[in-house]
Amino acid sequence: WRHALQRGAKAGLDHIGIQVDSDAELNEIKTRLEAAELSMVTETGTTCCYAKLDKHWVQDPSGIAWETYHTLESAPTYSGVEHSEATVACCAPATEKIQFMSRK
């Protein structure tokens, strides 16, 4: 199946985030998700909010996206993009689309 998730599109629970303290912990979670044969989207060295991080996304049966991530360092701008204070609200949710595809 294919399912597109558009973050920040409607009110309610957007996603669940689990922050880990090390690459080893993030790799352990990835290994377990792969063993469960869950479709996964991996982002490495991405900038989100005010942090540079590595992360993995999966989606549960009810359609909720789960993000597991390890923060590598802080980022000087929100999501790595320069914005003027007048045009962007602080901590506004992203509206990027993430494609989830079945591994089977």
C-alpha cells in the first residue's frame, strides 16, 4: 500500500517522537523496526526545527507516524532555512509529505 502523510495538515495528534541519546540506540531501534518488517523512511543529517539529526519514520496501523531520532547538533535557523520574523511563526509544523511504502 502507499500512504502519504502530510504533517501539520489538520488539528490533532501529528506524530509521536522518540529521542535517543546515541547512534547505537537509534540503530537498535532501526534493527527492531526492520525485524518487524515495517515500512521505514530514513533521514540522515537532516535539519528539523533548530537541530541537525538522523531519524527513522514508521507508521502504525492507525495511521500515526512515529519518529525516532538522534540529535547531532543544534542548527542556527529553523529547519535550516532563513526566514524573516514577520513571515514565519516560531515552531510552526512542517507540511512536507512523507511516502510510506510496504516492504512486501
